[in-house]
Amino acid sequence: MNRDPGLGAPGRPEGVPAGNQHAGRQPIAVRDTQPERAQHAPALATRGTEAPAPDHAPKPARRPGGATAGARGGRPSRPSLDGGIPAQQRGLGAQGRQTVQRLLDAGLSVFDELGLSAARVEDIVRRAKTSHGTFYLYFANKDDLLRTLLQDALHDIAIVTGEFPVVTKNDAGRAALRRWVQHFSDIYGRHATVLRIVSQAELVEEDVYGDGLQLMFRLAEAITQGMTAAQKAAEGEPPPHAELTAVACLMMLERVNYLMSNEIKLPREEMTDRLAAIIYAAFHAG
């Protein structure tokens, strides 16, 4: 993902982010409570079910952060393409990942139209033009599919968390902050549908929220460090209530992007300018 490098504070090389570098995510605990789970999912495809033919290939090597090494140039692939719980237990080949992609696309479309609670596995397999047997080769249930979709969003937001710059008290610092706000908004927009589904759903399991909350706290910490590092270096003291200020700014940033992704028309460039200016002023009011 291309972006302009953040500007470093004095004594810090340009482009070195202030946030943590944990771009990945911890595995989500599995709780199987959904009635739609296949209790006896077939190990092999039956009539009318697509064969999972090179799916028994060795599981690809994992890169730091949980992404798998892709076939092209060693670039990391989307974490979601490893599939859900059943698929991860055996590892997938290229054809298996294509099937996973088709099911993910269908599931995202169905969730967007019907909501999580009303969506059924039957709706997803019909949209994907496949069978129930194939679905359960790759996902335990519809919640497993939603959790898998969310992996990509959490993965990308973790990366942008690690890229928060040291924001100096000058025009260069303002420009670096604005670039980061724009990058965050781009990432949020890319995953807006699944983030909206998760935030609106009443039946999302607690562990899904738990991963998001952990990431929010890491992002608030990165904002605190990036916004106060230059001031601490110059004056030896951070601004008062810096952590609470960071949480408030993050909540504002998330809500504005949520509204912009929810068919509320706001001028994106102007909103980016205002968001960056407000975050800057919150830490550099003096």
C-alpha cells in the first residue's frame, strides 16, 4: 500500500512511525454456538459439491502479522483467503482460495442486504452458486464467515496503526498528520461494509468485539505517542490528559468515517482537512 512517508521529529529518521509495529492480530477464540453449523460436514465433496482438489497442499508460510506469503513475488495475501475454521485446519491451495473468495464476496453481499441476523447460509450459497457441502468445507457457520471477513479489516487497520507519524509542531507535522488521517479514511472506506455490519449486528460474538477493542487501544496509544513525542523531547513533559485526548480523537475519527460510509454525503477532502486540524489542535492548543 503506497503512501507518503511520515515526517520524523528531530533525531528521528523521516518515515519512522510512532505506532507499534504489530501489524497482525491474535487468533480469535472459537465458540461454536450457531445452529447452522454442519454437525457432520463431509470430508469430501458429495454430488453437486465442488471438489476441494488442491486444498490438501501444505499450509503456506506465515509472515509476521499473520498474512500468508502469496504466490506472486512473495507479497502477503489477504488473511481472509485462508478461509474459516475448517479450511485453516487443513490449509488451502489456489483453487480452494478461489472458492473462499467467492463465498466471502457472496457472504458480504448477503450481510449487507439482509443483516447478520436475517442472513442464512442458504442465501450465501445461492449467491455464490455453490452448495451447502462446499460452504462447510471452508466455514463453520455464517459467524465464522463474518469473522473471516473482519480479519482483513483488522489486519489493515493494524498496519496503519503502526504507521502513525511523530507529529512535530510545524507545517511538516500538520502535513504528516493529514496524510495519516487520509490513509486511515482510505482503509476504513475499503472495509466499510464489514465494519458497518459488525457495529450494527446484535448477535456478533464477544470475541469479535474483543479483537476490535484491543486494536482501538493500540491505535489510541499510537496517537498519544505520535502526538506527544516531539513535545516531550523539547519540553520534557507531555500535554495533560494526553491518553484521554487520543481516545476522544479516535472516536471522532471512527464515527465520521462510519457516517461517510453509511450513505451520508460529506465532502471527503474537506472532512480530512478538518479532522486533521482538530486532532492537531487538541494536542497543540497552546
